Amino acid sequence: MPKDLSKFAKDNSIKYFMISYTDLFGAQRTKLVPSQAIQDMQTDGAGFAGFASWLDLTPAHPDMLAVPDSDTVVQLPWRREVAWVAADCVMDGKKLEQAPRNLLKRMIFEAKQQGFTVKTGIEAEYFLVNMAGDAISDAYDTATKPCYDQQAVMRRYDVIAEICDYMIEMGWAPYQNDHEDANGQFEMNWAFDDVLVTADRHSFFKFMVKSVAEKHGLRATFMPKPFINLTGNGCHAHISAWDDAGKNLFADDAGEQGLSSMGRHFLGGIINHAKGMVALTNPTVNSYKRINAPATLSGASWAPNTITWAGNNRTHMVRVPDGGRFELRLADGATNPYLLQAVILAAGLEGIKHSTDPGKCYDNDMYAEPEKAKDAPRLPLNLLDALREFDADATLKARLGDEFSQAFLKLKHVEWNAYVSHLSSWERANTLDV
Ligand SMILES: [Mg+2]
């Protein structure tokens, strides 16, 4: 039974609702709707000109309606007269197939038809920087190994504790916060859940962290590699699948690294489709400065170079920390919260369908001994290669749907072309005197 948003407004003294959807580039778009107008909007949706966001629509398309999913409504803890609600995009009475949240719901449905639900937890790392975005915000945060730095995390206590308090209030069950491996970088962890819940919370988390940082005169960034000598912003995902009785279907003590044959096949799908997935998990030009990166000031990039998996070893693309789940370390802070989960399901479903074997489980230190996996496939080196790999993966594209795959490739190629037509200072410095 969906929540009545009008009643929610009365019960919580809400003046405005943010009806929010996420476009193909991960941007969150919203209309602020006064609560006296929410009743009609709850059924009909809020109208948007689809061309005005990244959805591959034209100015000639009819209105796109964002219909609130009232189960997701939250009162903004830092602005209590406002509520946020995730919405699904509809046009001409039909779901807009390429809209990321619709796509994720379709993948969830396909898994459900096979009798399982995928749950994930994500680690959305971020930096607190100055308002200009060109330096970290704490001049004293200079340690070579700043991970878990006690003094530095406490200098940002007001920001971190405020965000964590809000997560507690919203029932996300957060359980730890820390200073991460780069100067100025933080990570906050909350409980894993169904992929749609995780995707909605991931979206809201980015909005909340940026909003709270601004309140404190700072800026938060999830940019994959904002500083070339520091560790980048990853978005690791811990993945497991469950049946209706609450049994973890990836767990089997007798399996390699404690993974069941289903878990192994799901992982096999991810390994097999990794090259094609990268365009979605690492979707910006900047993403490729994080993966394939040399060691950072702290000693390690913590990002993968190769399409390999391991036991409890953080130098590979996939880590199996203990039985029953695995951690995909590929995605970065620029990944679209809905497309990240959708492509994990898509690749995993393909792996299950074809009983794909994930291949060798490595145990080398990929940073110190890369020669021990010299035959392992490499990740794409830039966004163009990643887009070409996605385009070449007909199975993955078909699983995600033609409307989405074509729209995503088209818009991302436009972005790539805009990037390469920009004349950089590096080019001038290295080419002027040829
Ligand atoms: Mg981390």
C-alpha cells in the first residue's frame, strides 16, 4: 500500500516535496512541489521537458512525467519542512525504458522471476574540499598515510557526525565512519539492503553529503580522481543474493572462498562482462585516472588494473572477504547509483544463465607482483575504449535493453567528443614547438 503523501505532509509539517529522478549521467533532477499540490502529483506525476536532462529525448517529445514512489519518501533532516521522494519516469502512459531507475526495476524483476533478490552494500567515498574544488579543505591533513587518521577525522567531526546522525534518524543503520586513504577523504558505511533501497539511499547520500558540507562552508566531491597523487573515490559494492526465506544463496562453506555455485556463476558473469560494464561503473573521462593508476602518496591506489578476483586481498577487481558475498572494487564515485546496481544484476544474471566460471582465484599482490597475473585481461584505459567495449558486448546490451544501451552510448560519445575537442594546456606545452 503506497504511502499517502498528502497525509505524510500533514503528519510531518511538510511544506514542499522534491520529486526527484536521476538521468543517464547520474544527475538528480527535481521539482519542488508545494504540499497542497502533492495529491494530484502523486498519481499523475510532475511534468518535465525530457530533453532538458540527459535521457536522449528531443525537444519534440511530449512531457515526461516523474511519478513519485511514495515508499521512498524522507523528510530532509537538515530542512524539516521539505521531503524528498524518488520518482519513476513515464511518457505517453509507458515507463521510459532508458530511465535508470526503471531499468534497475526491470533487472530486479528478472532476478525475482528466477527466485532471488540481490542485496548490496556500497562504500561511497568522498573528499571534503574548498568551495573552488581545487584543494582539500583541511590544511593540517597532510600525513603520508592518512587512513583512519584520528586527529583529521575529529577536525571534521561536526560534518561527519551530523551526516551519521541523519542516517540513524532515517533508519539506515550506519555502523562506522572513517578518514580514508587520501588526505581530505572520508567514508561512511550503512547496512546493506535490496539493490533498489541501496540505489535510492546512494542517491540521497550524495545529495545529503553535499548539502551538509555546504552548510559547513565546505564542498563534498565524489569525483573519481580529484587529486592525481592521492587515492581516488571508489564506490565498492558488496554483493549477495537471497531467497524469500532469507537464505543467503551465495554462501557455501564447501565452495572455493566460501561461494556457492550460484555465487560463483554470478561472479563469473561479472568477470566475463567486466570490460563491457566499465562504461557504467566508471563513466567519466576522469574515472580512468583512478583505475590503472600508479601508486599514490599513501603507497597504493586501492583501485584495480586487471579483471581478476581473489580471496581477502584488496589488490584485485573482486575480493571475497568471507563466504556468502563478494566485493566489486571497480566502480567509482561518478557511477550512477541505479546503473551501478542494474549492471551488476545484468552481468550476474548472464553468469547464472550460462553457468559462467570466474576462472582462477589469484593470491598475488597485484601492485607489487603484477607479473604473476600477466595473462589476465586488462581494464579499458580510457572512456572511449570503455564505450567501445560496452558496444561490443551484445549480450550485456541486450540484457540492459536497446533503448538504454543506445541512449547511453550516444550521449557518452557526445561527452567524449566534447572532451577531445577541448585544447588542453598539456597539448600546448608539448606541441607548440614541434
Ligand atoms: Mg574505502
